[in-house]
Amino acid sequence: MKHDRTPSPSGTPRTTPFGSARTAVPHVVTVGIDGSYASMDAADWAAREALRHRAPLRLVHAGAPPALPARDRRVLRPADRARGVLDRAAITLAYVHPALEIHAQQPRGPAVPALLAASAQAESLVLGSRGLSGPTGFGGFLVGSVAGGVAARAERPVVLVRAGERPEDAHVPDAAGVPSRGTPYRPVVLGVDIEHPGDPAFAYAFAAAEVRGAPLHAVHAWTVRRPATGPPPSTAEPTDLPGLLGAEADARDRLGTLLAPWRRAFPQVEVVAEVVFGRPGHHLLKASLGASLLVIGRRVTTGPRLGRTAHSAVHRVSCPVAVVPYA
């Protein structure tokens, strides 16, 4: 079983199951599927993630109504259609990934509560960027009501994978600029809020980088603080330069302090820390263009919703996005 090394407050690593800062959870990666191409792309990503962490994969078809007697035997009952989706997905994934241990689950009830229950029994839950959102989907990285609702409420990390995601997309191009599965992984990007850092997001990002042999790119974006009274600040005047430089240096020092124990816990992971001025959403979008995975924390104390930065990221970035809840 793979473990991460979650630093204690003193900076001394302590061993806990991967993806969990303090409590043990089942060593399994779960993916929600509905038979769409988008959900199968997510399932293939989840299968590769499970293999990377030497964990079994659980396929969940959620939202199917209870089985009812069929009046016409030629018409498949909803439960039978769901079972068919699960069987086809399991067969396909087993053919592509023969070493993978696969389980299937068909919970009853509405999709969001069923997926939330499934996520609580997994190290991570993977969902497609389309497919689970119903017939209104359109091209691009669309996060529907189901995927967005689960990501905003889940107790465990939720990874959103866009439709069309390919294995080679996680790797840097080869010498000729051609997509390849044999080249090193692209960096894992971690969005850091130095005012409200969360250990689970750091743990997830560092473990993801380690298992990929990829560098970790930690990004913190800062802006000028709004004064308590008076009008908001406009563009910085030359006289503000010392204050701005001081604020940037302070942010860089605080980011370095937050990363220090994780660098010691994961010595094999190359860490690049970046402090930039501006809105986090813009800079995370920019960083994600060359990333294999973007990791963003979600503060559960703000309620069952995605924050502004997480909401922007899951709707705009092109790489998979892991939303990690923390207190």
C-alpha cells in the first residue's frame, strides 16, 4: 500500500494512507461513469491513476432508478442498462489495463448523493467534464451540475477530467514535438493560498508529483490588499513601489515556509515556487497549459460551494483538475 508523508506541525513527516492527512480511507480510486465518451475518458484516466498508486479501481454508475418490472421484454430496464454500461466499461478497461483490479458498483438514488457517498469511501473520485451534466453539454471543459455539485461537497479529493483527455496529454512532447507516452510527465501545478493553506491539498499534490516523477510547480498569486475604509486601490503609483516589493517578498517567504516541510517529506520531488501578482484564476490557467494535473484546495468552512478560484479553474483549464477539501 502506498503511503504519503504528511508533515506534522513540527515538520516531522508522519506516515498516513495516500490522500489522507489524518484518517485512513479505503485504498481505492473511484470513477463515476454513465456510458458517455466523456465519462469513459475519465475512467481511463482513473485507471492509469489507480495503476500509478497500485490501487484497485471502482466503477460507479450513479443515478439509476430502482429496477421495475418491464412490460416489454425487448426494452431494457434502467437497472439493466446501467449494468450494461458497467460491464462494457469494465471489459474495455481490463483489456487496455490487464494488471488493473476492477470493481463495479451500482448505487440507487439521485446521482449527487450517490457519488458523494462513493467519494467518502475512496482516496479520490474521478468525474468527466461532460456526460454527467445531461444533454445540454457543449464542446470545451464544461462542468455540469452533477460534477460541480459533487466537487463542491465531497469529503475526499474530486478530479475533473475534460472530454478527449488522452494519456499522452500528461507527457511532454518528444524531441520532434510529437505527443508521446514515453516522455517525462508534465509538472503538477499546486495553487497555494498562503492565508488559508490546507495540508490535504499539499499532500495530494506532492504525492501526485512523486508517483509521476514530475516536478511540482507551486503558484501563489497575490494582489494589493483592499483598505478597510476609503476607495479601493487603483494601479500602483511609483511611490507604492517599496510597499509592493515588500509585500511580494513577504509572500515569497511565507510560500517558502509552507513548502519547506513538504520538500523534506518528498525529497525526490523537484519543487518550483512562484509568486506572481494578479488574480489566481488567470495565473493558474496560464500554469495549467503545460501541466499534467492542477491541484486546488477547497475550504469546507466556506460551505458546500466552490470558491472563486476553484470555480474559474474547473471551467477554464484544459488539464485534469483535482479539487481537494480541507478544514
